[in-house]
Amino acid sequence: MPGRLGRFAKRPARINNFGDLLGPAVVRSLVPIGSKASRPARRLLTVGSIAHFAQDGDVVWGTGVNGKIPITAIVARDLDVRAVRGPRTAQVLSDLGISVPEVYGDPGLLAPGALGIKRATVPDAVVAAIPNLHDFEKWRDRASVVDPCQPIRSVIEQIAKARAVVASSLHGLVIADALGVPSAWVASASEPRFKYLDYYEGTNQHGIVRHSSLDEALEALSNAPRPRTDGVIAAFPIDLWELPHATSAHKAY
């Protein structure tokens, strides 16, 4: 996407996995209409395990470290960090000499509010299965599976209507939490534990069980409390924009 919304970093072209598209939607909702990028313009990294794409001078808001990429891939040291996904990301960056505030949260938690989507008053009886992009082929024949490459509004609306969610998609779990939908974490064939534990610990959810299979997760669904988002909203780098007068960027989510 052109401009400065979302996760501005050079990276290879990829399939439009819904979790990778949440950042721009959230940032758009927080920046008042008519705002212009402050000068000099600075790049903002937000939703996703993309800390290894950071360059010196970037602003980081809710970004995470990718647990399957070597720490040596993180070459930036001069970063303006406003918030990170969780304490595990904070520890990695701190060990590299980068100053990190104790402000945690995945901005994907704000996506349903940004799009005006609420949990269904009367949820469907189905349990939505949200696979990680790389797990989709294995899951695609299961009942109520949600293709993570559908438009983000469609994915979020399906989660909002579901009785519960089982997911190996991190952002399937994040959106379920944001909407107050009970969820269970299923092990991904391609993703390590790091980013999930980083997210859960960053939202004060401890002792979350990773289930080895979809069937096991379906048997173990529990209703977790909704994570707080006030800290990550307060840390939003609104100073990257020149705002219209008498305007506040922070909406109630």
C-alpha cells in the first residue's frame, strides 16, 4: 500500500493473508481525516512479526519479533519504539540495546472496532476454524474453516458470528479475543510458539495451552477475558501526522 499507513517496510510480495492487512485498517481509524504526514516523514511498523524489517529511524507500534527468523536479521538499532506486541519481543530488542517501553499489545485487537464490527448478539452454533496461511491446505476440508486470504472484513465478520474459534492463525486468536469470542490455540505446522506466547503474555494471558490438533482444541475451548487495549492506544504515534485543529485521534474501542 502506498503512503505511510500500516507496516511500511520493504519486503517481498506475498499473498494477502488477512492478518498482514490489519495494520493499515487500524492506523486509518486512528488518524483523523485530513491529516498529513509530519515532516520529515518517518516510516511506521505495526501489526505483524516484522521487527527484522525495521530500519534505523523507524517508529515501532505493536510490532513483534518473528520467532523463526534469526535475531541477527534485526540490524536496526536506532528505533523509536512506542509499543511492542509482548514482553518476549521487548526482551529481544532490549538485548540489542534498543530502548523499549513496557507497553504491550497487538494493534490487531483494535481492528473490529476500526471496521465497526461487533460480536453477533446471537452467535451461530458453529466453531470457526482459522488456520495459519500455511496450514490452510491441511484444514480446508474441515467444517467451518475460514480461508485466511479472504478480505479482512469477511474474516472478522465470520469470527464475530461464531460461537467459538479454534485457530493456528495468531490473528484469528487476536480477533477472537478482541470480540470476546471463546478461542483455543492449535499448533501450526510452520509457526513456532514465540509469537503466540509473546502476544498472550503481552495481554496478561498466562498458562494458555497449545493444542496439538484441531480435534483436541475443539474439546478444550475456554472463555478467556478480553485483553485490555488502552495502553497500546495511548502509545499510538499520532505525532507522525499533522492533525486538523481541534481533533483527537483516539477513538473508543
